[in-house]
Amino acid sequence: MLAAAAAVTAVAVLGPGNPPVSAPDPVGPAPSGSATPGPAPAPATVATYWLGETPQGPRLYREQTRLTDDGGSRVAAVVRAVVEGRPADPDYRSAWPGFSVDSVDQGEDGGSVDVRMSFAAGAERDVLAVSQLAHTVWDLLGERVPVNVEATGPGGESVNAGVEPYGEDLDLDVLALVSIDDPVEGQEVAATFTARGRASSFEATVPWEVRDATGAVVADGFSTAEGWMDRLHPWTAEVDVSGLAPGRYTFVAMTSDPSDGESGGPFTDTRTIVVP
């Protein structure tokens, strides 16, 4: 049992099955009548968390997501994005397949975030589902608050779950040990670009590679993160692709693996990039 997952409480066991999740409409209700449209909603880039595979099983990866501010609650918008939406990176997935968000509330003085959902017959959430919501909300708010979920199924069956704030040291049991913030999936990059992310890697070393369509490594190097062991720390790398032919490549960030594969191999995160 993951140490941080022990902070999550839940009752009810849902049946098997993972029905497809429909992407949310990021824009508010369409205007009616002949009213003159107002200014275009302002997009905002926020961190969202998604499930992905690692050598130690499913963990949460962070992805930068653009939300449209339609004047509603930013907390509600980001919760809907990770429950009902799809990540840009095809390697990720939501921990809430078959669930939809009915309401998201937070007290005026901050405090806990309370989410009400509905779920389809046969829907099954992942063990890290509430942690997915919690980390997304915590990054948005800049503080760690309790996150509670109450969900109701088509037959009236219910799921109640919650997660209390836990320390960054326990993030190492829940989050992938390396993640990429920049570039985003499918980004067209400059001849030299700055890659950024977070990692907890042996001796703070974060190797990186650029691979072509065949998987061959066409550029590589490493970054030194701001720390390691106690939590995930920021890293940056200057990546030179000026010598590459135009096309699509894969940028890969990794943890250093002193065990030479004995521990299952390094953690990795990838982004498709476009060299113009």
C-alpha cells in the first residue's frame, strides 16, 4: 500500500469496466438571443495531474493545461478538466473513467474542497483517483487542503472518499519521479529551447534525450535538479536541436538509474516536439 494512499479513505467497491470519458466543453454556455458577444474568455495555464505507467506501477504525472476562464470557479474548472477531460499527452489517462462532476464547493474562508459526482454503471475509479484531484487542486491553490468526494451511481449506490493534506516527502509514493512541464505535447520548438520539469533523481541528475521516429537518440545531455530524495525538485535543461532535420521528435526526461535496471529501470516522461 502506498504510504500517501493510506491517507485516502473510501467506502464502496465499484464494478469492473472503464467506459470512455467524454471531453469537457472548456467554454461557458453559448450566448442566447441576439446579445452582443463579450470579450473572448481569457485562457490560463494550470498544472493538472494524470495517471501514467512507471516501473513501480501507475503514478501521477503533471501536465500544463490551458483552461478557459468563463467567469466561474477556477477550482471547479480544473476538477472538471481532470475528471471529464483528456490529457494532451496520449501516455496519460484520467483516474475517473465513467465519472462526471455535478458540483465543486469550497468555503469562503478556503478550507476543504468538496466534489459531488455521478458515475455510470460499471465505472471504476483508480486507487490514486482522489490524489489526482488533490494534487491538481493543491497546485492551483498553492496550498494543501482536504479534498472530499461524494459520488452517486445510477442505482443510488454511493462512493465517499477523501484525502487529507500530506507532506511533500510522501509525494514520492504517489507522483512519477520525473515529469516535464515544458515543452508541452506537440510543441514546435526553437533551434535551442529550454526544457523544464520536476524530479527526484539519484544525485539530482536528470538525463535527457531527443529521439527520432525510429527511436534512435539524436541528441542527449543531462540537467542537475535543485535537489533530490526528500521531494521532487525543479530542473531545467538547454536543448540544442539546431542540427536536426525538420520533423517530429520525442523529448525524453529520465531519472538516473544507478542500479542499471535492477529496480525496474528509470522513470521517464516524454513529449512529442516539432522541429520546424
